[in-house]
Amino acid sequence: MANLTLAIDDDLLRAARIKAVQEGTSVNEICREAIARYAQPAQRDGEDFLKQLRELAARIPKGQATQPVWPGREALYEEAMAERMPTLWASFGPVAVRDKGGSAR
């Protein structure tokens, strides 16, 4: 395997090292993967995209993937209101979600 020497800003390298440690990898590995992606010919049919997507999915810590990404507008609104005006919001009691016709669900 060949060695490569790069000139890089100290702060940029420091930030890259911190992020790499947080992701459980190294700056060396990140550079190697980036160069490999850059050098390989583009694949048709989206095979490369699917491979990258699977690699990213494998990085998600177990348990996080089962949590909903978007809890819904109503849940976010209720959370924000409870945080900003807890006394007032608590006085409303449970909030019924209304459908488009105005009926409570």
C-alpha cells in the first residue's frame, strides 16, 4: 500500500479527527474511502447509491432506527407549547386532534 502526504489546515484536520473518532473511524480511512469513490467508474442502475445507502444504514446505532423520524405536526406543536407555556398549556388538558371537517378524533 502506498503512502500519501497531504498539506491540510490544522483546524480542519483537528475537526476531522474529532468527527472520525465520534463515528468510530479514522481520518486515514475516510480519505481512503473518498479516493476509492472518486477513482471508481460511475455505476449504472443506482447500484453505487444502494451500496452507500446500506453502508449508512449500518452506521445507525441499534434502537435509533426504530424511533419515528417525524412524530407529526400535532406532536411537535404540543411539545413546543408545553415547553414555552407549561402552565397555560396544562390548563387546556388533553388536546383533541381535529380532522378537516372540525370533528374531534
